[in-house]
Amino acid sequence: MNFTKLFKYLQLIAVFSLVAMQTGQAFSEEKKPAQPKADAVVKPEAAAKPATTAKTSPTDPVVKVNGTAITRSEVDRAMKVISAQNRMGLQQPEDAVVDQLVSAELLYQAGVKLGVPDLDKQVAAKITESKSKFADTAAFEKALKSASLTQKELEDLIRRDLTISNLVDKEIATKATVTDADAKKFYDENVDKFKQGDSIRASHILCGVDPKATDADKKKAKEKAEALLKEIKTGKDFADLAKANSTCPSSAQGGDLGFFGKGQMVPSFESAAFALKPGEVSNVVETQFGYHIIKVTEKKGAGVTKFEDVKDKIVPYLKNMKIQKGVSDYVAQLKEKAKIEKVTN
């Protein structure tokens, strides 16, 4: 059982991020699709559809968990979401998806017994947050439709997610402690994982271009980038111009992308960035995302990252691993006591 995928599934649906990604920009446009922060998202309609027979109804139960049915439509929706997360758009076997849904249902049932304070208020707040991601009510409703959801179904999914999260937080996460000594032991035993090549810290201004943009639109974006470059050369502050003009989410940080090594950015961006010295600004650089102006602020040579610099990443990683193990053990105990019936139609 892959509990990481299980919780990603629950969280994706519950916060409505799947449909939000269909209507918005990726988190980090300048990165390669293969990188963790900018994975290509396969649209649900492009993913392979689960095979169902013509006689199957969306409301037909596929499995019952302590008498509660998991329906065909729930299984199909889960398969679609998980497929959309997969970089290659490959479908998971239905049995594996059903097993994840069974585990989620068992956790939910246990979570209901535990109770969640102010659950209705939390659900309402999440719905408001979801709606805020869209330009208007029509866009929100269109996104709901594209995800094959009604608002009531979305509310139910959010309620389930909050109930399960509360259970995991109170019954499992509180017991998953990681000490500095645990983190140091992991570091010492996996020192090769902390080796790094040359890296740079850079900022950029992106004049974004849609992949389907016309030549006229591309020309306009390039001309804007060239105009901004002239302003930089006359002494205008790079960060201020990035905040006001860049179409990349990094604009909020003045265009700062943090440190990155070779192989993390698309080739043309990487080539231009690594050719710069600290403080230097590039000419206009074209990528599939549009036109960039890049400024390098720092450079680091190859070496092994110090423990002190990665401890704050190791501790939550190890804690998450303990939580995953805790959830796995918890579900195994629930399954021993549960009545799980597969339904054949």
C-alpha cells in the first residue's frame, strides 16, 4: 500500500487543486517537467479511462467496508486523479486503487469516532478557499464539472479529508518523534545523498508566452522583455521590476529562484544562467515558457552539504516516514477487525 499516493489523492481532491491546476499556472514554470516542483500534469481527460462494462452503473458498489459502499464512480474518479499525478499518465491497476480507497474509508470511519472540533466551520472555510482560486463562480462551477464533482460531493470529500487528517495528527503524528541524533545518524549513513555539484542562486523576470500563442503575441512578449532589460541597464532595481512584471510565481520574491544545480532547469535557461558571474544580468533568453532576464546573485562550488544546512530537511523527512509507517500499521489493525466485502456485478 502506497500511503503517500493515498494521501496525495485525498488532499488533491479535498483542496480542489486538481481542477485549480487545470485553470492556473504551474508552481515553477521555468523548471523541467521532470523536476519535482514542476511535474507535468496530465489532464484527466487525456488519461486512460478505467475499463467498465456497459452494464455498470456509477452508483454500483465495488466494495463494502463495514457495510459502507465504495461505488464505481468513486473508484473511477480516484483512478483519474491518480493517473493525473503520474508523470507518464499511466493507469494504476484498479485493485490497487480500490485498496487505497478501502484504507481511506477505514481511516475515515475511525476518524468519525474520534470526532473533529468545528468540522462544519472548517469545511465551509475550505470551500471558500477553493472558490477564491477562481475568477468567479462560473469558473468554479466549470472546474467542478470538469472534475465530475458537485459542490456537495466536494464538501463531503473535504469533510472526509479533515476527519482523516485529524485522526492521523492525534493518533499517529504525535507519536512520530525525531531527534537531532536520529537526523545525524541518517546523514552519516547517507552522506552520498548530500553531495552536490556546482550551484548558483539566481533571480529572473519572465514575460510568459502561452504554448498556443500567435507570433504576434510572442513578439509582444519579447519586446516587453527587451524593454525591461533596458530599464535594468539604466539602474532600475531588478527585484522591483520582477515583482511588477514577471509572470512567474517567483515574482512575489522579486524573481528569486533560490539555489539550483545543473540539470534542474530547462537547457537554454541553465546555459545562460551558469555563464553569468554573480551580479551579472543576461540578455533576453527564450525558453518554451517565454522570455527571461536572468540575474545571478551567488555561486557555490561542488562539495558535501553540511549537516547543519540540511538538518531542517532531514527531520521532517524522517518524521513523515514514521507517520507513513504508523498509518500503515494502523490501517493493518483496522483491516483485521473490519468486514470488507468485494461486490461482483
